[in-house]
Amino acid sequence: MKHSLPHPDINDLTMSEKVRPLLDKVIRHVRDNCDPVLEEFQSLDAQKSDRWSWHPRQLEIMEELKSKAKKDGLWNFFLPNAETGEGLSNLDYTYIAVELGKNPLASKSLNCSAPDTGNMEVLERVGTPEQKEKWLKPLLNGEIRSCFGMTEPDVASSDAKNIHTRAVLEGDEWVINGEKYYISGAGDPQCKIMICMVLTDPDAEPFRQQSQILVPMDTPGVNIVGPMCVFGHDDAPHGHMHIKLENVRVPKENILWGVGKGFEISQVRLGPGRIHHCMRSIGSAEKALDLMISRGLNRQAFGKRIIDLGKNMETISRARIEIEAMRLMVLKAAKAMDVLGNKEARVWVSMVKAMVPEKCCQIIDQAMQVHGATGVSQWSPLSEMYTKQRTLRLADGPDEVHHNVIARAEVKDFQSSNDRQSAMKNTLGGKLFEGP
Amino acid sequence: MKHSLPHPDINDLTMSEKVRPLLDKVIRHVRDNCDPVLEEFQSLDAQKSDRWSWHPRQLEIMEELKSKAKKDGLWNFFLPNAETGEGLSNLDYTYIAVELGKNPLASKSLNCSAPDTGNMEVLERVGTPEQKEKWLKPLLNGEIRSCFGMTEPDVASSDAKNIHTRAVLEGDEWVINGEKYYISGAGDPQCKIMICMVLTDPDAEPFRQQSQILVPMDTPGVNIVGPMCVFGHDDAPHGHMHIKLENVRVPKENILWGVGKGFEISQVRLGPGRIHHCMRSIGSAEKALDLMISRGLNRQAFGKRIIDLGKNMETISRARIEIEAMRLMVLKAAKAMDVLGNKEARVWVSMVKAMVPEKCCQIIDQAMQVHGATGVSQWSPLSEMYTKQRTLRLADGPDEVHHNVIARAEVKDFQSSNDRQSAMKNTLGGKLFEGP
Amino acid sequence: MKHSLPHPDINDLTMSEKVRPLLDKVIRHVRDNCDPVLEEFQSLDAQKSDRWSWHPRQLEIMEELKSKAKKDGLWNFFLPNAETGEGLSNLDYTYIAVELGKNPLASKSLNCSAPDTGNMEVLERVGTPEQKEKWLKPLLNGEIRSCFGMTEPDVASSDAKNIHTRAVLEGDEWVINGEKYYISGAGDPQCKIMICMVLTDPDAEPFRQQSQILVPMDTPGVNIVGPMCVFGHDDAPHGHMHIKLENVRVPKENILWGVGKGFEISQVRLGPGRIHHCMRSIGSAEKALDLMISRGLNRQAFGKRIIDLGKNMETISRARIEIEAMRLMVLKAAKAMDVLGNKEARVWVSMVKAMVPEKCCQIIDQAMQVHGATGVSQWSPLSEMYTKQRTLRLADGPDEVHHNVIARAEVKDFQSSNDRQSAMKNTLGGKLFEGP
Amino acid sequence: MKHSLPHPDINDLTMSEKVRPLLDKVIRHVRDNCDPVLEEFQSLDAQKSDRWSWHPRQLEIMEELKSKAKKDGLWNFFLPNAETGEGLSNLDYTYIAVELGKNPLASKSLNCSAPDTGNMEVLERVGTPEQKEKWLKPLLNGEIRSCFGMTEPDVASSDAKNIHTRAVLEGDEWVINGEKYYISGAGDPQCKIMICMVLTDPDAEPFRQQSQILVPMDTPGVNIVGPMCVFGHDDAPHGHMHIKLENVRVPKENILWGVGKGFEISQVRLGPGRIHHCMRSIGSAEKALDLMISRGLNRQAFGKRIIDLGKNMETISRARIEIEAMRLMVLKAAKAMDVLGNKEARVWVSMVKAMVPEKCCQIIDQAMQVHGATGVSQWSPLSEMYTKQRTLRLADGPDEVHHNVIARAEVKDFQSSNDRQSAMKNTLGGKLFEGP
């Protein structure tokens, strides 16, 4: 981390004037369109014959929301500085992500759901015209959904060099064999395409061995074994699926950007996605804090409101401090992506990724404790909120991988900074106490 | 807490010689009888038509285990210093509880499951001959199971004075109305009797308002609304049920010990039960540590075994230290129950209850992190182990209630100890630095 | 805390363009003027006959630094939006405070030392023309120094209502009796004036009982008993003095602003001062991190650099994350003081005051651990840095008081926000799962 | 760590019957002989012309205490199972160490001070008859004192293989050159002998390179450079000295046990010494807790006793829990040394060494916070208590080294335990859930 400020505007975390009306429209869309239909939408889950499908009325509700959003000009604004969509800056998008975090239907109704946003960004940046026509266009139209095949069960995929799923070129086709798990969204019947990370050249240098290939979900050999659960939840019909790829054959042209570019493409996609997750996490922490306060005010024990017992007020204060600190860090990371070169911003992204879900878990856990047994039950959203944040500490690289990125950057900066090193020499050089 | 040792043997935490052969028999029973049938037993869950029932083969397996246990003289040894059963001391039972924690079928096969053990202890201590004949006898024979109706959804039941479920004497019958939740074991079709905490006299002094009444589960008005989930798990068919009591009528004689004795009976039951939980919790932490080590040794990332990365070795060391400290604390609390009066032991029980589940949660959480995404999935027992420990921080009084018990005892001891107070006067009286 | 942004610019944490040249001048002043003389200045401590005095050469060095600073136009810029001095905004001053934190002579050489800055601000805001002529003028000229008499040994002065030092009007004089301690700067022979918090009207309503009175240090009855030490350090000749006020008589006109205004004046002074402390704390944490890295890179144990052992890299990462989060929080609190009304900013100030010193203590402590025994010795600045931060957790209100301010504001905001409350109702309204 | 109990008595932590009268005598000695003279002894510090000396009256007081102790048969009982002295078991000695921790004169008055106890134990175990006659005898008589020269400033001495101080045999003499620091007790004018760890054979295998040599303090070339301070304290006249060894020549026979035995001797000495430290640390934590309660009961703020504010009661509870857990762990480690082979006990010693000082620091720090500014001042013993515990986290191997010992033992035990490994296979063998 540079101690000097590397860009004059890096600390201007203000939303841009031109996006403020868009934010207002999003707020109104969530409040006026999404909120009123949420309860109906969720209650339909119980009426489905197959939990891995959508109820026809659910599809209908979503289409109505989408058409309202499109009419309001709220569509595809996730791509930063892109020709397609609104081309919001990461900073501006961050403010909007907070609002999207407030209703589980909101993101999808604006075509801003994970993992589609990352997939669309990748296709937009490195896709061929044919790839864009075939997959990006229906994705941008919200006609289909997509997934990203990265994590594998048999290796520590936090180290991308471990990827074992093998793609071999046979004539005009890639033949793919391997096993993936935690493939989010692959359970959705609308999911039609997977961007799949594969090993194409085991003999190349470490970061040139992987490629990313477009694999239509209906290709023979793409076998969904079942859902991975998270603390017992299967998140149907979205799902985090366990998939075996057995002699899957796709055309040679389905490769993205080129052979050996797999790792490089990952760098493109991961920054913004992680930020979006973290901003929604902050929304989750806000909600946990409100639940904590609400419960604390409305329950009595030992003759006092629970909020007035023991350390509860300090817990509330610490939660508020951490939430504000997280919010500023996420805004700064977004701004860093906007104004700095990739290298510096990468460390900022790792900082929020390593910081936010861990602290959110703590805040939600404390809210649970204030709720007593209800806090872990289905009568409260807290346990589901907790499991989501807990999982984020493992997804897109576990905390430890990000801490390593940050620490190595820090040490390197120290080693290349004459100022920092010479200050150390002055500190330790003299002042030795000699003689009683 | 007294600083002086209040009983010459309080620190002798050795298992008694006479129980050692029993422990060996239990170890063999778990290993030779329970372990071989566990997989079959659990796989039968998927074949049941109603998840709130037992599969006929499951019942058969359990009966076989029970008869083997009885033949070996392993039956009902949970009651400390009792005429019934083996009459083990709490300390000796603690050593056995570790072994029972290793197989989920073990406790039941020896008739030592919660909440039956607590219920049987209460019936044995304060039941009338008629109550013992009708309910204790079949419980001791393992023919029926039981539940304990304490917690209520609408009040903070950590404060027993909040109990709202009302029992009114009408002629020869108690008429009961109210709502209970988290009634563990009430989902089991074998559960025939509930000991129910009720409010009998709102005008009495605070600790004389409650009574405990025997309520057969098939009494009209005992309506099971559904299961309470814990992080999404319903723990069927055992279950933690939500129950409404609507004009439930039971005979006058079903009261336990006497009107207004409800709080006093609770004191009897809670000590040993909490200790048993905590000893099994330590078994759970041991298992988490083994899973952590096993995973750390068998996975590679960034060219190293995961166990050799970052702080993982220190995490293992800290887990081992905490486990040994917890083990000694639980043994000491058990010994305190054996040799001290109730008052002092009550603080020891609160100490382990406030200490153990919180630390176990941390250890299991760290094991999860080492496992990556698998750690939170159904491929690992860790998430279920976590939710169990997390729930224990709320059951039988949340941590905060126990900390309050401990702190008040500590302050009271300070105030009544001339030694402690006069030492403080010496410390702060003099030594004022006066003048530069 | 409002969730909506209460001012359009509140998140613009950029330094103003016009102040950038001033910052550059400060950086050059510290580097070119202060740094070269520091070693000589500190070594003179050992040559003084009386440690509660300045060595003549020390005074000479300081006068040279001051005249250089004045020539460069670097003088008295601490007062926000003031006619006197540069009138920097709090935000801009925050950036400068970082640089001042890098050399212990820097603040004084620019006449920006505590507690003089707070005292000058108070005199500038509420002093009479006569008070300003007599005390503010020589303070602004750097001719004398001052102290602030707040804390008392016999009461918890974190609660201002506890102040016991009594001032009684007798004719044209205030007669003051009481005891103060931790009066920082009162050991300096240049300290000529104390602003003293006194109890003037015990019968008034709680926040109208106190007044602040100007007490010249040479008034008979102002008896310095000795220094208070902090972890054994007396910080001579600045000192944190223990003072008895025995029948001290000062003219009636020495009261500030008016009788009963004592508490109100405190509100004026405390905000900026706390922020300045916290920004210098961040400088201290940066230095600790650099020491940690430097030591870790330059020592070997068990065949590796210490930095590569165990959790050290993660410790570095976590320190960097916390430092950046603290920096942003301090900048935001400064901005809040600039653009918001006092009430909201007060909570932001409490947030940084409760957050920063505690986290800095942790970071410095970790740096110590990496240094081994040298870390706690006089060969490293770490132990002195630690004690300074540890003391800040108690000065200007202990952490607990600030957490209380924050939590009460949070609860109040929740209670007055329809949005936050109604969202809770939706969340908890239904008991979602009913029946098995 | 073995899960099975490796020795039938390992959990019997009861003091032996025969030692109980001795404990009573020690309690009376501390209360009746040491306590009444402490204030006079400490006040004499201010009257000494040279702070690195003893006041004649101080020497007189100490001699009186010693003769009283000898008359009572309280002398040299620290050696476990030794012919010399009482030969207490480690467990019994642990109970006595608690009492010795209550008065700073107590240990010395019974000839049980560090580092002499360790030095005497080493001499008793491995000294030649001549060495015993010359050094052990006057040490056992309390006529002289001693120090241990281990730590070096230029290397991480936590790794004994780093020792650089070189001893070369020239004819009949060892010639020693090197630098040591933190040599505790070397400031005392009564300190006559140092056991010095040196490098004798750099080409031997790692643990055969070091030796320990007896170096009389008055040997030419033993130059005390000055004291090392700890958070600013120099602990005169005991002192933790910085010593340069320049061409120091001692007779060949001064080697202990033999060339290359240095590391092996360290193993002998470190166990009991670490335990003694830790037991006194627990005494320190007890005192901090009493100070916390006493202050909390006697101060008011915001209309309540401080003890009733915020989290203070929970802090008290957590301190009590941790203290009891630490006490049991220290007792168990002492017992392990008594009944197990060295290898297993070594891990127990590391467990208490890594556990106790860290937790004591936390407890003392919390007591400080409750005291406000007085807590860090010379009016309270807390800051000195803190620095002592903080230093213990670095002495005799920093926490990290002990965690490493523990973790490696744990992993090794896992790897060699069929039970632990096969249980893991059962747990992870199946991927339980396959298919939606």
C-alpha cells in the first residue's frame, strides 16, 4: 500500500451527480415494484411440484418486473465504462448495489444477478462477435441465465494452478473431462451456458496452463450430480451444483480469448464481482443490526429491556463502527478500480474481500445471540444470512488467500520504498541505552 | 469463587477404580455393537415414507442394541448416587459421556439420552410412587420417551419468572393453556409424556409462582404445530417442536412435588444435564480438530500441504490447549457436584456452560475454514456440528445468563472475604508518588 | 446513524486543492528542518540538571524551528474556519496531522501542540477581548504554553457531572479548592495558564453546574504535587501533573463565557482534538507495521525469515486493512465536522475515538511480539508507542463512554425511522413455518 | 496429545497430605514475617545512593527473613524428587508457588527465586562434585546469587541453534566471546556466577553444537553494558542486563556435563521454571480481578456503580472462568512432569506457557480499563503487572515457539494413531448426498 496518495481523486467517494436520478429510480423500483410481490413470490415455492423448477406464476411475476424495469431504463447498468448498458463506474454501481441488496428479486429484475454479471462482462470484453451474438445477446436480454465452472472438489481451487478438469483438442472439438462443484445457478432451468475453467496445457508455465471454454448446459456429458448444500440449505432452484463433465465435446471456437488465457480472464471478472458481494454483505449487516435493536427493545428479561442488559449496547456500537468502516472500504475499493491501474486495485479488492464477510458473520452472530433460540430458527432470517456470509469467506478465494495477496503487496511496497526503509534505520539505529 | 480449596478432594479428577471396567465395557459396546450398524441406520432415513417416524428396521436395530447393552449390565447408569441404575458419580459419568459422544446411537442404546435422563432424575427424586410406576418405570425400561416443556416463544424464558403458560385448578383437574417451542424430542412417535413448566400462582413470590406438571402427549389439546428448525435443520424425527396447549386437562395428581415447586425442581435437573452436553461438546471439538488436521495433511495449495500454510499450525495448537482446558473444567464441575453443596457447584456448572459451547463453535469454525467450500457442505459433518454447538449457547440459558450467575457469585465472594478486601486496601492505600 | 446520506459531499474525503501546497510545505519542513535536529534535541535530555526543565540548547533549537516555520507561513493553521491563522477545514488539517505525527518536534514548531490548540480554540471562540489580549495572543505567538484542568482523581470524570473542584465567588474573586490529575503539559516551565473546569453551582440542573475559569499557573495555591506516570513514564518536562488547588484566588473576570457554561465549552473543544489524536495514532500504527515488516525481513529463525513463519503474513495483512479502515473513518469524521451539524458529527467523533486507539494497541502489540524481547526494551520505540495508545483509550472519555454515545444515537435513530422499523415488521411478522 | 489417559493418576491434581503442613507454614511465613516488613523494604529504594545496590537495612531485613524461614524448615524445597532440600513434587510445589506470588520478598526469603532455582537444579543434576562444592553449596545456603546467559541480541534466540556466543578451547581454558542481553539478576551485586550458553562446535549436528559453561561474574572480560528496560522499567538492582563477553577465560573444568550437552541441559531446566512463572501469573490475574471488582464497587458514574455498567459483569465472569481453567492446566502440567516421561510433559509445559501469560495480559488490561487513568499510573500496580506478563510472552521462547511445539506433537500423534485416522476415513469416506 502506498502511503502517499496515488491519485488525486482516490478519496472522493461521492456518487456522481448524473447517477443520482438513476439511484432514485432504483429505490422506487424496489419499493413500488419488487416489495409488493415478494411475499407472493416466495410463498409459491411451497406449491411447486419440483423444487428444482420455477412455478409458472413465479416466472410471470419476474417477467412483469423486468418489463417495468426496462421501461424505466433500468437494465444492464452493471458494466463499468461499457458501450452496452449504462456503463456506470464501479463507485456509482456500489451505491446502487446497496439498494439491490434489500429485496431478493431486485437484482434479477434489473438483469444484474450473479454470476451472470461477471459472465456478461467477460463476454463483452473478450468474446468474439459470434460468441456475443449467440450468448451475450440473450443474456443481456434476460432470456437465459449462465453459470461459471471454476471450483473442483478434489483440489484446493483457491490455487488456480490446481485446476484438473482437462480439455484436449481433438480435431475441431475440445473434449472435456473433469468434476466441478459449487457451480452457482446451474440448478436453474433457465441456465443455458457455462463458462468453464479447464486445463489445456499442463506443460506451459503455471499461469498459461488454463483456458476458459463456453459449454452449453445441454451438451451430452454435462451431468449434474446434485446440489451442494450450505449448512443444509440447497438454495433451489438456483442451486450450487455438483457437476461431472464426461467426454463433453464443444466446437473449437468456444474457447474464450485464446488458449492459455484462462487465468488472465479470471483477473478481469473477479474484482467487480467481489465488490458487489461485499456491498450486499454490508446491507446484510445493517439488517442484522436492525434486528438486534428491534428485538432488544421489544423483549424484557430480569426486569429490563434486553437491550439494556450487559454488553448489548456496546455490541450495537461496535457493529455500527464496523459497518461504517466496511462501507468506506468498499467505496474506496470501487473507486480504486475506477481510477487506478489493475495492480493496486487488486489489493484493495482483496482487502474488502478479507474484511467484510468475516466481520458480517460476527455481527449477525451477535444478533442471533440477542434473539435467543428464535435467532437460529426459521422464524428469523438470521441463520440464513449467517450461512450466506460464512460461505462468502470461502468463495472466490478463502480469506487466507486474500490476506496473502495483501501481505505480499505490503512487503513489496516496503522493500521498494526508500522512505519507509530509511525511517526504520533511523528508528533502530541509535538510542541504545549503554551503561547504568 | 473461593480461593481456598473448599474440599480436600475437589481437585482429584481421577475416575474411580470401580468404574474403570464399566468404561471399558462402554468403549467395547460402542465399537463392537454401535459402530457397525450406524451406516445402515442412517441410510434408512431416506427410505421412510414419513420423516417424522422411524423405519421399522431402525426400531429393530435399536432394540437389538438395547438388549445387548442390558445383557452387558450397561443400562441406566446416569443417575448419580441413585438406588436405580448404577448410581455413578457425576465425575465418573463424565468420562463415560465422552465415549457416548462418539456414536449418535450410543446414548439411546444405553437409555442415557437427553432429555429423558433429566426427566427420569426428576421423577426419581420427587415423583410419587404412582407417578414412578406409571412413567418412571417404562422410561427406565426404555419403552417410551419423554420431553420437557420449558421454553416459550413470546417471552425471554432465560428468566424463568417470565413463564406464561397457565395452569388453573378446576375441580380435580389442571387446565393448561399456553405455547411452548424448542421442545426437544417431542417429534418422536415414542414420546409419551411431557414434564411441563407452568404458571400456577401469579401472585406468589417470584420463585413460588411456577409448578411442573406431567402432561401425557396424547391428551386432547396438546397440539404440535410443527418443528423449530436450527439453521434449517429440523432434526426429524426427534425434533424440537412448537406446541400449543389449548385447554389441556390433566388430573390434579399429575403435579410434581407440589404447587410452587417448579423453580426448585429445575435446579435439580439442570446441573448434570448441562455437564453431559458440555462433555459431548468436547468430543465434538476433538472431532473438528481431527478433521482439520486430516484435511490439512491431505490437501496441497501453492506447493505446500495446507497444514503448513499461514496460521494453521497455531490454530491447531490453540484448539488443543482450549480442549484440554475445557476437559479439566468439565471434570472439575462434575467433581464439584459430587463433593460440594449445590450453591458452589451451581457456579461451576455455569462456568462450563458459558465456556464450552462458545469455544467449541470457534474450533469447528476454524476447521470449516481449512476445508474450503466442502467444510460448509453436506460432504462434511462440520456445519451440522457447528449448528449444534451454536444452539447450545442459547439452550438451558444463554451464555449471558450464566456469566451473570458467575459474576454475581464472584462479587459476593469478594464482598464477604476479609482477605480479598484487605489485600486491596494495602495495594491502593500507599505508594502514592508525591513530588517530582 | 442515518442510512441515507445526510449531505451530498459527506463522502468526498479529498483534500482541497488550495491546501495541497501547504501540505507540501509541511512535509518539507518536517524533513528538512525537524528531522536533522531531532537526535541532538533528544540527546540533550541526558545533560539536563533538572529533568523538569529544558536544556538551553533545546530552547534554542525550538526557536530556530519556529522562526523557520513562521517565515514559511506555517503557523497556527489548526483553527477550523477561523479568522486567526490559516483556518483549515478539519478534513484538510487531518491530512497535515499525519505528517506532524512523524516527528515529535513538528507540532510544537508550528504551534500546533496539544493541549494548546484546544485552549486557543476555546479562547478564540468564547474569550473576551481582554482574555484574548492577555492569553490568546502570547499563545498564538508561541511565547507561552497552557494546560487544561479537567480530570480529578477522586471521581469518575468520564461523567462530567462528577466534577468536584469547587469555585465560590467571594467579592470580586473566585476562590477555588480541589484536586486535578493527569494535567498534561503542566510540568513544562513555559506553561503559564490553566483553563480549569470547576463546580460553580451544585444546585443548578446537571449540565449548568460547571464553569471554566482561567487560572494563571503562578497563582498562590496552585500546588503541583508531582507527575502522574503512564506505565512508569513521567513524560518530563511536559508531564501529566497531579495538582492541588488550595484557596486559589483569581479575578471574577477570569471566567470563560459565563457561569454554568463549562459543559458547553467542553463540547466545542473536544471534537477536533480527538480527531487530531486519532490521526496521529494512525501514524503510529503505520510505524509499528513498518517495524514489524523490517524486523520480520531481517531476522532468521528455524531456517526461515521470521516474516515467513506462522501467522506473521496474515498479521501484516490484517494490520494494513485496519489501518486503511481507520484512516477513512478519521477522514469521514473530520468531514462530518466540516459539513454536518454538531450532533451528527459528535457520533462520528465518538466512533473514531472508540475505534482507533484500541486497534492501534493491537497492531503495536503484534509488532512487539515479532521483535521478541527487544520489542519491549528501550532499543525499540514500540513500548512507548504502546503506552501512548493505551492511555488514549482512557483519555477524553474511556472507550466505554463513546460506545455508549454511539449506541444511544443508533437506537434513537432506529426509533425515529419509520423505514427501519417497518422493515423489521415485515421480517418478523409471520411465523413462517407452521406444521410438519 | 493422547486422547486416552496415559497414566492412571494424571488427573489427580490433589496436593499430597504430607505437604499440607508445609503449605500452612509457608502461608504463615508470608503473612507473619514477610507482609509486615514489605513497606519498609520498598521505601528504602528511595534512600539508596546507587540504585544498582541494596540498602544495608534491606540486606538486614532479608537476612532476618531467611533465618526465620530456615528455623521453620522452609528452605530449598523447590527441587523435585531431590536429595537436597524437601524434594517436593512439581504438583505440590505449584500450590506453594501461588502463595509465594503474593509477596515479592517471599520467594527470596525461602531461597526459591528465579533464576537461582533453575541454576541450582541444573548444578544438582549434572554438576561435578567440585562444581557443587564451589557454586551449588553457597547457592543452597543463600550466600550468593546467580544468572543464566541465554538470550542474544543479534539473533532470534528462540531458536537455540542460533546461539552465536563462541567458546573456544585454548589449552586448559575456554575463551568466550559474544554478547548476551536480558540476563535477569545480573545487576544484583550478590550475583557471583553465570551459567552461560555458548557455541562450542559449529560443525556438529544441530543439537550438539552448544555447551553450558560456568562463568564467574568477576572474570575479566565480563562487561555489563547496562540494563535492558521493559516498558521503561529497569527492575534495579535485580536487572535484566546487557552483557558483552570479551575474551573471557575460564578453566576447562567449568563446562557443565560435557561438550555439546548445552541443549540437553536446557531441557532439564525449562520445564519447572516455566510452570513456576505461570503459577505466579495466575496469582497476578487473581489480583487484577480483585482490583477490578474493588474499583467497580467503589466508583460511581452516570448514577451507577461502575461494576454495573455495560459489559463489566461479563468481563468479571470471563476472567474467573479463564483463571480457573489456567489453574487446572498448570496443575495438570505439574502432575504430568511428575508422572509422565519427559516428552509428553514437554507439550503440557508448552501448553501452559503459551496459554497463561497471554490470557493474564488480557485480564490485567481489562482491570486497567475499569480503573480509568489511574489504572495506567503509579497509583495502581496494574501497569507493572501488565509489563511483567507481557514480557513473559517473549521470555523462555515466545508464544509462537510453544504453539509450534504443541501443533507438531498433535499432528504426530494424529499420524501415529490408527483410531484417530480411521475415524476420519469413516467421516469423509462417502460423498453422502448424490443427486437432487
